[in-house]
Amino acid sequence: MRKGFTLIELLVVTSIIILFTALLTPNYREGAKQLAIQGAASKLAQDFRRAQEMALSSQEFQGRVPAGYGLYFRDNEPGRYFLFADLDGDKQYSIGDAVVEDIALERSAQISGLSASPSLSIVFTSPEPIVTITPLAGTATINLGRQERKYLYEFIENVSSHLAPRASCDVASSIKECSFSFSASAGDPTIIYDQYNQASMGYSYQWQQNLAGALSPRASCDAQSSQKECPSSFSASAGDPSTAYDRYQESLTQHVRISTNFGAWSNPRATHCDIDWNQKECGQSFLDQYGYPEYVFDWWKSDGRAMSEKYQRQATPQDYSQQYSKVSFSQTDEYSSKYQKREITSAISAVTINSVGLVEIY
């Protein structure tokens, strides 16, 4: 029975051990770096919350209540940052403030970039607390660890209507689903949208009737007083008057008396009104609806002599107004949250805080 190992066997085993060590050591180191960076990012997020809670509770420092508490970073000191008390109330780190804690970072998890240079301060002031980022910005970013290129979508504004392309987090078009900011990739479009709906009260004008006269207030679609311009219904707003008018004109054609003593009985007679030849009967005017020519006469007598009143056809413009009443109704309006892609030189982990105090880790 053979005991022990031959030299060749020992060399083979040793070679295998060396090979596995060479393969596993870089992965172990990289994993350790990632854990360190993730831990530093989590600690930084907790320190933001700690400063916020200290401001909310008006915690005393050195026998007085500061205007607020915050964190201060310098790009020339990547291995540390400071929790400080804002004693002078200027909402940023300055000579008049006091350091509450000097917080050190591991070498593999040091600060590799700030969203502002050469320094960055984030201060929480009570009672809200208000978040002040200096230099002034809507979002502050602190990068930790090894540098790498990253992309981030940030909210820009809300716009009307459903727009495309839609964000990957926008599953339903009826509600907002995407957060204030979220990760993106190099191939993603520059602008994307999160579609949503919002209920509101709508208003419209509805036609009611046509009335005589040029009435006010005039509708926005009534540009000219001589013709009808507004449709039977059109949109309105909450501040518009309850009633509006569309002015127009129509020609009224009638026979108008132009002479009361024309002399003799002349033809043709206005037979619809001239019944008694001995007296005037047709008045000052009558509508042109009986098929008479341009001139027509009303016979009468004066001291036994035959006389005629002479009438001429005339067209006279008359003012009218279409009346509209405002009605209200419930409606669903379409909107989209607009996001813009931003390239950031970030670390394996990046911690962001925005102006409303939302802290996120990427």
C-alpha cells in the first residue's frame, strides 16, 4: 500500500490552488469594494435623515438651538464629510458654523464626485424642514467609489396631452407611476414621458335663441357684427360670463312710404291693405311679402279728389344676436410628466437628495 504523494502530484495540486486563488482574489476584492461603497452610501443616506431629524426636533447644540443641521462636502477631501450645526442661519456651511461630527470614509468608498465644485452643503431648517442646497440646485449628487458613466432621468415639468415615447415605468396611462428621478441607459431617448389623467371641471357655451338688437357681452368667436360666426356650441373657461352673444345683421326688406300726396289714383295698388279707396290705410311701411314691384300705392280721397300714397321697396339692415349660455361638465384631461436624460459621471453608487428631501441611492 502506497503512502504519501509524489512530487508531480504535489505540483499539480499546488498549481490548482494557485490558479483558483488568482481567479477568486480579484472578484473578492471587487466584491469587498462594492460592499464598502454600498455601506458608505447607506450611511450617507442615514446621515441625511439624521440631520433632517435633528432640525425637525430643534435639537440643541452647545446650549443653543441652531437654525438647522446639514452635511458639508469638499471635493479636495474625498475621504470625509461633516455633519454641522448652522449657527449663523445662512443655510450653508460657513466659518460661523460648528462641526457636530467629522465622518470618515473607507479608502475604497471615498467621494469621487460632487454635483457642485469646490464644495457642496445641504441644510435642513425647521419647522418644515426646508431643504437648501448650496450652490443653488434642485438636486444634489454625491458619487462614491470607482468612477463610471451613468445616465439618469430627471423630472422636468408636467405638460398637457399624452405624449410619447413612454417611460418603462409608465405601465398605465391613467396614473403617475414614475418617481422624481430614475436610472437610464446610453441608448435610451433624451426625452420620455409618464402619461396620466386628471379629472377637472369643463365649461362650454350652448346656443339658446336669437334675439333682436346688438347685445353684450360678445363671445370670443364674434369678430364681426355683420355675420354669424359662432357654432352651436364652443368651449368656455371658468372665468367667462354666464351668457355671451354673437352679433349679426339681417336685411329687412319692406315698402316704405315716400310720398303722402302723390296725386291721382296710381297703379299698382297695395291691395293687401288698401281696402277703402276713400282713406289712407297702409301706414308708414309694410313688409315686402306680397309680390309687389318696387313702387306701390295706397288710394285715398281728399275733398273728393283722388289721391295716392306712394311706397318704395327698401332693404334696411337690422341688428340681431345669437344668445349662448355657459354650462359646466366633468371631464378627464390628459397630461404627461416630462423627463430628460442626464449623463453623470457617477460612482458604483451615487446618493442624491432633492429640494423636497427625497434621498435615493443608485
